[in-house]
Amino acid sequence: MDVCKQAGLSTRQFYEEYDTLEDLLADLHLYVNDLVEQHVVEVVPQVDDRPPLERAMGLFRTYIDAVTRDPRHTRISFVEIVGVSPRLDQQRLERRARWITLIGDLLADGAARGDIEPRDFRLTAAALVGSINGLMHDWAVGWVDATIDEVTAELLRMLLGGLQISPDDATFGLGPQSSA
């Protein structure tokens, strides 16, 4: 079993902890999501008093940096977890709903400050999470030929467009839109 070999464990040791590889993947998926969420939540107070554009950029970059810091985490989050089983699909959807709620709450906070027009942000958050999941999957498997900075810039453009915030790209140092 390659997992055991990579971890320096015997097969017996693995099965003392997990019944199946699917159980391991489920735990890894939750671990990565918890880790990334922790990074994002820890940054909220640091960007809370910043203008809306800087706040969005700070949170978004924190998310992307955390989820791509280890390529294995990127693959677990966006590739390996998809379509494995009904149980893991349900887990993935539950974590997706949690991200949608977090993003919706952050957007509602921005509206309460008067930074953006108030509305029900659930659709915006769901569209953003779906876009992130789709683009990050395609990037992780090599279907999108772009740097992570280009991917981040594109996703930020989508978010800011949905919020009707239209800064010049030079304002936040993301460079020209990628043709990839």
C-alpha cells in the first residue's frame, strides 16, 4: 500500500487506525478544510478595519495561500474528494455549505458597514465557492495553464464584479487578466 510506504507504516498499523482508504481520505479532507478555515478566520480581525477591496484581497489571498501551500492539500480539497462515494460527496457538500455560510456572513458584515449594497449574499457566496472549486480542480489537474497568482486574480475579479466593486487591477497588484 503506497500510503503506508510513504508514511513509514506497516499495513497492520494503517488498519489499526482506518478501516479503508476512504476513511483516511475523509479525515484528510476535514483536516485540510479545518486548517484552511482556521487561517481565514484568524485573518478576519487583521483586515476588519481595512477598506472593502483590501479586506477582500487579504481574506482571499489567505485562503488561496493556505489551500495551495501543500500541493497534496490542493489535490485533496479539489480533486481526490470528488466522486469517491456518496458518503464523501455528502461530506464535501457539507463543507461547501460551511464555506458558503462563512463567505455570506463576511459579505453581510461588509453590507452592515455600508461597504457594499445589502442583499441576500447566499447566491453570491455559492457562486464564488462553485467557481473556486471548479477552477481550482482544473488548475490542480493541469487543465488550466496559469500561475496561482493568475488564478487568484481571476477569482478575485469574479468576486469583486459580483459585489460591483471595480478597481483597476494595478490597485491590488494582480497584473493583467490572463488569457489562459
